[in-house]
Amino acid sequence: MKYAVEPPRRTMIPVDYYIILSAILFTIGVLGVLIRRNALIIFMSIELMLNAANLAIVAFGSVIQNFSGQIFVFFVIAVAAAEVAVGLALIVEIFRTKKTIDVDQMSSMKG
């Protein structure tokens, strides 16, 4: 079938780019956990590492033409949303009692 106007050609982005992006995001997350002392920054860095892993899972799932990776990532994101709610509640409660969210000053578990 001939078209009057040639349809645009769709090119796939290679999975290598997704894996490289995932590795970069994961590395930034690890550096954030290791270098920063603010509990909120550490918490966001952990979420960044989780999302980097999700990106890698979806990328590999697209390579093998299987939706199970996307379904798994959907459940991981749902659990991460619950984890964010609990984590932020803990950080707020620690701030109320200690008046700081600096990790170095929260070394003991006593009130």
C-alpha cells in the first residue's frame, strides 16, 4: 500500500541507553546516601536508587518482549509509595523529638 505522505519512521532507543541511565541514577543515589548527612536527602537518594532499579527492570523486560517486568515494577512502585508515607512520618517524628534531622546527631535510639 502506497501512502501519499510517507509515515514517520519510528526508531527504537537501544536498551544500552536505558541501562546506562539506570546506572548513572543508581550511582547518584549511592553517592547521596554515602556523602550527605540530611535524613531527607538520604531518603530521596534511596528512592532514586529504587527508581533506577525499576528502569533497568522495565528495560530488560522490553528486550525479552515480556510484560512481567512492568507488572513487577508496578507493585514495587505501590510498595514504595507506602514506604514513603511511613518514612516521612518517622522523619517528622524524629524531628519533633530531636529538633534536627542530621544523621550524625541521631546516633542513639533513646529519646
